[in-house]
Amino acid sequence: MDTHLMIGVAVMLGLIGIAASRDLLRRLREQQPQLVPIKVERPADLSTQRRDR
């Protein structure tokens, strides 16, 4: 094969690889779990509970 053709094929494969890896990285970044606020019920006052014992 011609040297220029081989170089052209290598460049094209490299560009395809770069595009594919960028796409995969973008998908992984979008799929990260998002934090969700959770309501927690706490006792009214811990100091009054200790005194009652």
C-alpha cells in the first residue's frame, strides 16, 4: 500500500477513536447519581431527654 494511504487510514481511525471516547466519557458523566435531599426527624431537645433519666 501507499505510505500516504496508510497514514490517512491511521489518522481516520485515530479521529474515530477520539470521537468515540469523548462520547463515552460524556455519557458516563451524565449518568452520575444526583444527590436527593432527605428529611430527617430529630428529637426536640437532647438535653431535656438526658435530664429526664
